Amino acid sequence: MSVIRAVFLILTTSAIGGTSYVAYHGAGGESFDLDRSVRTGSGGVFVGGRVK
Amino acid sequence: MSRAPELATINCTACGAGLDVLGGGRVTRHICSYCGTELDATDNYRALKKFANQARPETPFRIGMTGTVVGVDWTIVGVLQHRENWAGKTWEWIDHQLYSPTHGYAWLTLEDGHVTFARRMRGLPHSAWMSERWVETAENVPTVSIHGQRFRYLQTSTSTVSFAEGEFTWSPTSGEKTVSISALAGDSMIDFAETGTEREIHQVTWLDPAQTCVAFGLEPKAIRPKGVHPAQPYRGWKEKPFLRNVSGLAAVAALVIGLVLSFLPGTPVLEPVTTGFSQLPRTISFEITDPARRLAGIYFSSNVSNSWAYVEVELTDPQDETLFEAGRTIEYYFGRDSEGNWSEGGRYASLHFLPTVPGTYELTLTGVEQGVWGNQSRNATYVEVTAKQGMSSGTYLFLLALVFALLAALLSAGRMIHHTRRWRHSDWSDD
């Protein structure tokens, strides 16, 4: 098997495997219109409780 | 009467020029390269007539050149230029008569920088013929089966000889029409040629231009092909079929896995809780136990009827941090018109989120707005909430399947484009 074929097979299986893993955990299924608190993402400390 | 086999050179009986005799025992005519006189090779090279030669065609292949084509050593013994005029356009191509002491005669044709090799096919049944009349009267594309291959009509050319020199097994006549009908089957091409009462079928093979030039002792780039020849096989990158097939399989695999994950039902974490709009705001708790923190969903339903209700919600995580605020509109309309009953919208809405940690999440229904539309309308009075955890999503896998499908299509495009360009030479019209 040529190097190109081997590399392409590895990339393809990795892409499917990796995407399946994150998809199994629900990535990509979140609603897009959720008005999120920035605390969820930053983990920072903000004065006055809620940032929104 | 045939020519004396030991002859190597002759002098033109019209102009006296020395001419090489290269063409073997079946040659009947020799047209002088210097004065254009047609000599009878079977009758001591008696001068017959002067060939009305026009300008010498541009070809790097000359009489006397030798080269190996399709594994056989050939010598160029004659050159013919054909010309076709149609609809104000002119096409020209050059046939080089080839001779091999072991394989007889063949043609090396140069047109638009493409080189093809043609050999006469013998022993074919009478039915293996595509006539001009058939082509002109057929309602469907004519096809002929030869040696198990079905050849499909490509084009018709009606040409005349505008230049001739060298040795031939027949008598080229200036201005005499030759009708040649071409047909394709895969990469194979057949020519059905008719001149006067003579019919011949030739198998045409496209030759690599550079290799052919080198075979005849020319520079590899002595000829430069334009476009794609009808008999030209597709030569893509050798890894293309493998990459295309793997991409196609990967697209199918991603699609199937995505569908499976999309239909995984998840686990209920909140049995239906019904809340009257008059009881808002209200906080409802549910427990996320999945340590993998997979996708969770919150589902709303309401008794809307030709009405809408917009419910605002806020979700806090186990650390009492607000995870998000959102709103969902539930609306359902129905009625009857000239086409029958209709309905629009639904009594359900949902939202999905990724829990940050396992624990107790609190969903607060903070407020509601609502309205009605048309007859038989009714303001909704409650909202019912349920929740599930441990769900998956096929979204990214569907996107990945699309990427692989596009890659497979891209890798297939070269062959399809080549196929289209080959058949672009066709003059068939369904009209």
C-alpha cells in the first residue's frame, strides 16, 4: 500500500472516529439560540453576580 | 500484376527524381513527392496523372521514418491530407500510410496535435456496419455491436483528399469524397469509412503524442495536442480511484453513524411537570447523573389552539450559576380552506444543552406572553415540561458525510469532465 493511501486511510478513520466520539457526547446538538452567561465559558469572577 | 519485390529506389518517370520504394508488395500507386505525378507501381511506374496537390501539410512525420507503434515496427510510406468543409468551417487531418513487412498496412493520423493509430478490421459480419443513411434517418442514436462491444454513433465526416505523396495500396483521387462515421464504446473507437464503392472498418487507437514522437525519432514535444480526442482514454492520478472509493465509503459510514446517534433516545430525568401560566414564575429541578455530561434536552408542550405562547426560561447549574436564558414559542394553527383541512406549527418546542457537571439543575419558567389568531382560537393555559439526558447528536457526522461526499464527487469529476469532452465531438442531435 502506498504512503498516500495509508495516510488517507488514517486521516479518514481518525476523522470519523473523532467526530463520532464528540457526536456521541452530543457536540453539535446544542440549541444555537441559548443566551449563555459568559461565566459558563470564562470561569472568571464578576462583580455583582450575573453578568448578563 | 505486382511490383518487383527487390526494388529499393526508382526514378520518377515524369520528373526523374529519385524515390525510395518502401511500401511492400501490395502498393499499386506511387505519387512523386517532387512533381505530384501518380505512377502506376504495377506497370513499371508509368505516369498516370498529375495529382492536384495543394500546399504540403504541416506534419513532423515524413516518408521513410520508422517507429514502433503498438509493439510493431512501422515505416511511413505515404502521406494524405484530408479536408472537410461544413457550415463555413474547415477541418484538416493528415493520414500517414504505415507499412510493416510482418503486419501489412495501417494509418497514423494527426489531427489537432493528437495521433491515432488505425488498422483495418477484417472478417466482420455484414451487420457490423453503420451507414450514413441509417444515421440520417435514425430516431435514436445508432449503435453497432462488434466483438462484444456496443459502439455508439459519434460523428460523420465527409472529406476529400487535398494532398498526397508516397506509396498507397489504392489510388487516391483528388476531390473524391470519403464518408467516415465514427462510433465509440468506452475508450474504443471504430471508423466506418466509405469511398465510392469501397467500405472499410478501422479500429482507432489514441497514441500518447510524446511517446509516438520519440518512437519516430522526433522531439517529445514535436506535436502539441489541443483539447481531448474522442478516442483518448482518461489518465487520471493513479491514486484517484482509491481515494474516491474510500471517500465514498467514509461518507456512507459517517451518514449511518450520524443517523444511529441521532436516534439514540436518551434517559428521562424529569417526568412531565404541568404548570399553569398563572403560577409563573416557577422553578423545576432535575438531576443530571451522566458523568460524561452528554447532551441534555428540555421539552415543552402547551394547549395552544390557533394561538401562540412564548415561554421564557432560565437554567442554573449545580453551582447555582446561570447556564443560559432562552425562550421558546409554542404555536399551533389550523383551519379549513378550498383545498381541505390544514394545520401549521405544533404544540411542542424543545431546547438542548451540554451540562457542565453532573448534579441538580434548576429550570425557572420566568414568564409568558401569548396571543390568538382567527376563529376557534383559545389562549393556552399551561405549559408541560420534561427533560432527558445522555443524548447524542448526528450534526457533525452529517457535515463530515457531506465533506466526504463532496471529496468523492471532486475525485470523480475529472473522469466525468473527460467523458463529456470526448463526447463533445458528437454531431448527433435528437432533433
